Amino acid sequence: MFLKKVIKNCYFKVKKTKVILSSLKLSDRKLLRILNKNNKEEFVQYFRGRKKPNFFINLGGKDKTTELFRREFPEELGSIIKNADGICEHKFDLLGSGKVNLGKKINWHCDFKSGYCWNPKTFYLDIQYGNKKGVDVKVPWELSRFQHLATLGEAYWFTGEEKHAKEFINEINDWIENNPPQYGVNWKCTMDVAIRACNWILGYYFFKESKEITDEFLIKFLKSLLIHGKFIENNLEKSWRGLISNHYLSDITGLVYVGIFFKDTKIGEKWLDFGIKELKKEMQKQVYSDGCDFEGSTCYHRLVLELFFFSTLLVVINDKDFRGENYREITEKIFGKDYAERLYKMFEAVLYLLKPNGRMPQIGDNDNGRLHIFAKREVLDMRYLLTFGAIFFKEPIKIREFGFSEDSLWIFGEKGYNIWRSLGENDLENIKSKAFPDAGWYVMRNNKDYCLISCGPNGQNGNGGHCHNDKLSFELMIDGKDIIIDPGTYVYTSYPEWRNKFRSTVFHNTVVVDNQEQNRFIENNLFSLRNDAICKCLDLGEDNEKIWFKGEHYGYKRLKNQVIHRRQIKFYKKEKKLEVIDKFQGKGEHNLKWNLVLSPVFNSNLEIHSDKLRFHKEFAFYSKEYDKINETKKFTAIIETELPFESKFDICLKRKS
């Protein structure tokens, strides 16, 4: 009876939402009333002439920015223009697709990789996905995020060719005409609605002075942005269980952007005030005190950091007391000191987590998620974040080997570049080992030798939505070369069986007991795990000779014959050798399986010595970004044994005689 009542209430809530949201269709009269203007002519004249709000794409600094870019990054200029020209021809490379020509007219409702298209006349709450094998809803969502507008805008600033502005206008006109509010797949996920709004606003600031921006387009564009804002407000992504994640953070980031864009209206003020208030709350909820994102994923840490950073930056540069470089001061004034400190710690976490080659190790999910994309780079290359953080906080997270990122010129301009140059720089050899106890990420560093160990919670307060069964797993780099790597993510809903394989225990560099998962999967739920494998770090230290870690997890205590896996890892600096000691506490006979996934680009001889284990090579899979998969190899060993049991193995590079 209770269940029927809940279902009935949910049904009427949906119906009510459908009626309320029909008001999203804006007439010119209603638009003018919101904007407090008498007629379209008055409004257009005012809007084109307004000096505020500020945006980090600063038209006033255009000449200096492009001149500096030409001087510092001449080799990147040609690829920007080439990629922009490809966008004008509707050639897109999204989520592992490679360059695909979408034809003269883009179908915004289509997963162009599988050919499946959603009905554009379907009400957004009725859209279904994840029920057709090989079909990925993320493809139309990714295209409709419009992150390619930054590339178009950059090319426009360099060349002055109006074809780039025309493409910006034509794409937005076409999208609006073919995606009526609340209908079609591109209104299904509020997060993507919000990211689209942010990138539309970014694109506008690149092209706002173009002669192609007509009054008619401007009115249509602003109407749609207001509709986006109202839709976000009405569809905030708070789950019924109270779980709040990067989706909700994206929603409020979108409200901050549209709120500032319409800051001189009541609705804009409302969205902005709400966004700032919620950013403060989410910084406490979604970021641990050690500076790591609470979702258990290094790549989602990047996404969440971008969401907090860009929204905070936009608020800061529009404050009356902002003087061009006092970013931290204004952040503390508006958001508070604790907020500013946690934001800085997020950048600091990147400093320690990045491998010596500037790539982020993969713990948990990686779906290539970003807010803005100003430069083409490998998905795991996150060096640019350190440039952002160094300029914003004027802190010594500037690494000589990583250099200055071109992304920062579009955000901070010449002034930011001068701030960066004035800062003292650090070297990789000075970046020491670091523990992130809240996230359960433990980093061993010794110049170009690196090891990251996963020994933390499932993330999302135990839900494990973006977490993998990687407890006591590790990544290893020696002499700047990837050796042992995490396998990555591959895909989400398009291939459920592969989704589960890539988050399974046997795909990671740990030990599988009795062919069981560390955390049990939940049937028909690809974004949750049973919270079985509670972890504990028992010891961590360093001396002149070695760095060591000891930890254990309790995921196998649920077995009839309980098992506790304890792992000790030691890295010997001079010998460049990793020693792993595995202890299994419990009773009875058990099957134990070790896995060590090799980097597909590793081509040196590796030596593995063990007292009790016989390792042999097998084929394995690796995904360095979403929907890309490569074959690689792994070392594996299997033993049937009575517990308690202890074994040891060493990993080192075979030295030339």
C-alpha cells in the first residue's frame, strides 16, 4: 500500500512538472519584461553597449593575448585553425570516435557512432537510454555541450575570418530550432544543459563584436539562455536518497554563469545568489579536508575542480573590489577562508597526484569529463591545472618541467602570464611523497619514480558510483616510464558487461580471493557498489633508503571463511625496486589470484621475483580515455592455499649488463 502511494505521488509530481515547465516558451514581451526593457530596440542597444559583466574571455585584451600566444606557442596556432575549420565542416572527434563528418546538417539527437537516434518529440522525462547494447547516450550529450566553441573562438581571434562566427551562430540557431525546451535527449540530463549554457556564454564572448551577430540572433540566443537557466532551476539533480555529486555541482555552476550573464535582472540575481550559496555548501560536502573529490576518482577530481574553479573565478572578477590579480582575497571575502583553502588544496592534490610525465593516474572512473576545453591534449594530461592554480593563488605549484599551459592565456591573459613568470618555480625532484587519508590515495615519489596506492572509501559516501574494485591496487612508474597501470574505464551504459569488467577486482593490480569482488556489484546498477571493502592505512613512512606503506581491506570478511587482505609496499630508492608483501588472515583453503597490468607502451624487460608465486603473462585490456580500448599484457599468478598465508614479490627493471 505504501509503495503504491509513493508511485502515485511521483506520477503526479511528473505531471505537475510538465505543466509548470511549459512556461519556458518565452515571448518577446515576456523576455522584455524579465530584462526590464520597453522594446526590442531599447534592449538591443543597451545589451550591446553594456560594459559589465566581466568574463575571463576578455575582448579588451584580445590583441595582447593573441600576440603572446603567437610568440609562446607558435606550433599550436596551425592546429587550432585546422581544428576550427574542421568544426565548420562538422567534423568532430568525441569520446573516442576519431574524426567523423556529421554532414551538412547535424542531427543533435543521434549517437553517430552507433547510428541510433532518439525521437526529438519525446518529453525529456520519458527519454530512455542504457537499454540498447552499443548505443551511448553520452555521444549526443557530449556534442551538445558545445565545448568546441572555444576552438572556434580562438581561431576567430587569430584570423578574423567571419566563417567561424557564422558557424557559431548557425550551430546555435540550428540547435535551438531542433531542440525545443523539454523535448529530446539533450534536455534529459540537467548537468549537460548547464555545461551547454556555460559554453554558449563562453562562445558569445569570443564572437560578441562580430558583424554576424544580428539583433534577431541576439534575442533568440538570450531567450534560450534564460530557458536553460529556468530549466536548471526546476531540475536540480538531487537524488531521492540525498546523494549529491558532480551533476548537482554542474547544475549550480550553470546557474552561476547565467546568473552573472543576466546579473542586472531579478532572475539573474536570484540564480547567482543561489549558486554562490550552494557552491559554499558543496565545497564542504564534495571535497574532503585533504583536498580530494569525494567520488573516489582521480579524473572526476579534475572535473569537480574545473567546476569550482571556473564558477569561482567568474564571481571573483565581477566583484567591485577585484583589482586584476587579487583572486584569493576576493574568494575569501565572498566564499570564506575555508572555501578558498579547500579550493587551493584541490590544486595541491593535482601537484602530488600527477605522475612525472604530467599524466593523472586512473583511480575510479574516467569519462573524459570537462567544463571548458581550450586546448587539445591527451585526456590524462592535466598539467594545465597547475598553471591555473599557480596564477589564481600565487602559490609555488609551478613546476619547471611542466611549463606554462596555453589554456591559461585565454583565461588570465597577459596579466596572468606575468603573474606566472614572477612566481618561483619548483622541480619534480622536490615533489615529495604525500598521503591523502580522506580519499585513501597514497603517493610515493622519488624524482621520476612514482607509485600511487589506492586504499580508500568507495566514494560518494559509500555509494561507489564512480569507484572501482581497486583496493590495495597501485600504479608504478620508474625512471619516468609507466610500468604497472590501472586499466581505466572504457565505457558506461553502452556495454554493461564491459563496464563491469573494467571496474572489477580482477582487472586491477591487487589480489582476487575465491573469484569474488572486493565490493559486490548491484544487479542492473552500473553506478553503485555494495560498501563491503572498508580500507585502513596501517603505516606510512620514508627514510633515506625507502618509502613504505601498509594497509588492509575487509571486503572478504563477508565470506563464509573470512579473509583479511593486508598489503605492504616498499620502494627502495637506490635500487629502484618495489617490494610487495601480501598477508592473508583467516582460515580454510582459498583461491588467490594476483594481477599486474602492464602499460601497453612499456617495452623494457621487467623482472618479477617471488618466493612462492609463479607469475606468467596473459593478455589484458587498457583504456586511457572513454570508449578507447587497447590490448596490453599482464602478469598473473594463482595459488590454492590454506590460510593464514604470506607471499612476497619484487618488481624492478632489468639492468643492462
